[in-house]
Amino acid sequence: MDYIIGMDIGTTSTKAVLYDLKGKALAYSNNLYALYRDTNGMAEEDPDEIFDAVIHGLQEILRKTDFKHGTLRGVSFSSANQSLIALDKDHQPLTRIITWADTRATKYAEELKRNGTGNLLYQHTGTPIHPMSPLCKLLWLKNEHPEIYTKTAYYCGVKEYIFYRLFNVWQIDISVASCTGIFNIFNLDWDNRALELTGVNRNQLPKIVDGYQQTLHMNAGYAKILGYPSDAPFIQGAFDGALSNLGVGAISKGEVAVTIGTSGGVRVVTDHPVIDPKERVFCYALTKKLWVVGGPVNNGGVVFRWARDNLFDAEQNTAALLKIDSYDLLTKIAETVPAGADGLIFLPFLGGERAPIWDADARGTFFGLTQMHTRANMVRAVLEGIVYNLYTVLLALEEVVGKPKSIMATGGFTQSPLCRQILADIFETPITIPEDFESSCLGAAVIGMKSLGLVDDLKVVKNFIGKTNTYEPDSNNFKAYRQLVPIYIRLSRQLKSEYQNIADFQRGQA
């Protein structure tokens, strides 16, 4: 029997799944690491902690598997996008990993929007102007940390750093490159205008390679530590959102993937680059021939966690005593409240927001709060607010690529039956949920299989997805949601003028 490992280097952990060549998951590992928020707007990770998580994840999989009767064909990678590491001439880090969630470049993003340069860049790169992008992070480093900027010989993201340490190769897949804001999605090269703006030259950036690129000859020390077979390549892969689409089989026209983990996203695959005249959605590569159009959101499951940790101490203690999951208890509490939370609306912008408003200063709001509302209303409103925001991304996506034919959803948030039903009701369409929700790992594995010649077409993934459950929208809930969604949309726009004011006040208090 042959095997392949799909590995996803995510924001909060690195996951690895061992698959057979029929897509069946046989072994799993998950290694967590810290997200450092030492100052206002910071969201950084330690590159060595993540490197160790990759090593430990592979060790765990290799230790769990008996390869006497089979062969490991390779490891294929997914990773979070829009991370940035500054390296010295010896490829040693001068910074930690500045993640997509870091908002310290807000001033530079807003300046690009005001002066029109941002729109010109978006037309070439498909990356909406936002402090998440390495483009804006480079401007921030250049202007606010010249002592680092002038010492930097190279720039890369997390996956490229790991490949360099393991193989001494300096390369980046087209998918991750396309998310940087400095890559031209039409000529498939670093964008001249973006390079000139940031002052970065091509020699400082990794070589752009296809996601099917295979890399062999791991550094001897790490190969020995892992016990990794010398003839099994690492495959470059793609960024996690694109591979999540692949992993749920949403790669044909009109097939939409919704992901709700710590953050979230709504995406569809096309066969050519697509630009949104209103700059609400991104366009990134899956491969050189497939493009992912969609919108990412900052505020997914992390908002539910905030509500649990700050509003429901007693319930957490009760769940611990009963030895049940605290999230399950909270969703049962939310079920006691009707759809629409009795007119309580929550704008979930606890970490600013990306799509569709692209405003790092956006802030969370409970709207419509009265004496009749309880914490049960509040937790229901939080869950609905997360989905309202995803629905607004879908509406923007429909304008650009047309109405969806089907919607697949995955991620930890979708493991709750109530959350699945809220998703179906607000979207007013059937939502299909695969039982295996590590979609980025499966997507990476399929890219690896295609690279190795083990499958002929990426669409073979539809045979690997396994059992799914479809949730039908409940017409009894339409009336409430049809009235509340327009209010939600107007609120998120009308409060824009005050987001910067309150954010400036908060920054002044930090």
C-alpha cells in the first residue's frame, strides 16, 4: 500500500494527516503554537516554534505508521498565506512571523486606498489593500523599522522558511506568491509597481515555482531525526484557502466552499483570473490554470471563543463538571432562543475585518440590546453575526462570478448542528458538510498525488470526500433573517465613519 501525507501549517497549529491513495485518513497529528500579541495590532508567531511543530507532526505520523507493507510517496503542503519573515544574508530571521492577522500596517493600507495607488495595485495583483498583505507589511517595516529593513537580505513566508531549513531551497509556490500583494496574477511574476513601491528587489524574494514542484535531498541531520525516506519528495502545494476548496471538491464552476475555523472564508474556483470592480474579493492562484476568487474573514470561530471566555464562566465550569464540551453547552443555550435572537444583532468585528469591508479598524457591536435580552440571546446573536458576515461575502461573490450551484462548508464551526442550520437558514440554500473537516490537508494530499502521477485529475478528490450531511434551510426562520440581514448590512456600512475614531481612541489607551 502507498501513502501520502497532507500537512497544513495553520495560524494556530500544524496538522498532518496520513492518507492512502483512495483518500482514506489513516493517522493524524496536531501540534499547537502561540500567537504573540505583545503590542496593539501585533499578531506574530515564532518561526522556530512552527518549524518544530512541522518536525514533531511528521515524527508522530511516521511513528504511528507501519511502513513495512507500504511506501510513503511524499508530503504535500498547505499553509496560511500572507505571512512575512525578514531574513539576514545567512537566512536567519530578523523578525518573527508577521501573520495575516497583524494590523500594524493599517496606516499604510489606508494611505494606498486614499491616493489611488491601491486600486492600481489591486488591478494587477488581485489582492485587496489591507494590512494583512505582505505589501503593506513591507511598507510598515520600511517606514517604522528601518533598522530591520536595511539589514534584510531576504523576505519569505512560513512555508518558504521551512523548506529552506529542510532542503536549502529558496522557492515559493505560485499560490502563496499570489496572496502577497506584490505578485502580478496576469504575467505570473513579481509585480514591478509593487516592487518599486516597497523598495524590494527580485533577488530578495524566493523563486516562483509550480505547486506541483517536488523537492528531494533533505538535510541529513533532519532526515535522520525524522527517519524520513530519501526518495520521498516534499511537494510545494498551495495556500490553505485554495486547498480547502479542493479538499471539499469545490473546484468546478459554481461550486462554493465556505470555511469557518478560527477565521473563515467564502471561495469559488475559476479557470482564469477575475477582478472585482468594487475590490471586495481576492483572486489568488490554486495552480497556474485554476484561480480562487473569494473573501476571507477575520472573525470566525475565534468570536465564539471570545463569547465563551468572557460571557459564560459559569457555563464553562458546569461543562467541566459534566465532562461535556463547553461549546456544545453554549449551542444548547442558543437553541432556546428563536432565529434572529429576538432582534439582537451582533457585528462580529472583534479583530477588524477583511472581506467584504476591508477595514482593519472595524469593531464589534451588539445592536438592538434591550432589557428583555439575556445571555442566551447574546450567544445566539454571536453565532448568527458570524454567518451574516459570511453571507455578505457570498453576495459580493455572486456579483463577480454568478450565483452558486452548490455550497460545501467545513471547519470547526460547522461541527455544531445548530451552526450548520444557521448557515443553511441565512444563506437560504442547502449546505453540504463533509464528515472529514481537515479539508486543507486532503487538498494538499491530492495536489501531491497529481504531482507524483498517482492521479490524472484534481477532480478525483470528489471520490475521496466520503460521507457528507446536507442541511436544508428551514422556511420557518426565513422571515426573521430576511428582515435582519439588510439591517446588518446597513449597520456595517453606516458605522464605518466611526470605526477609525474608536480605533484611534483605543490605540491611544494602549
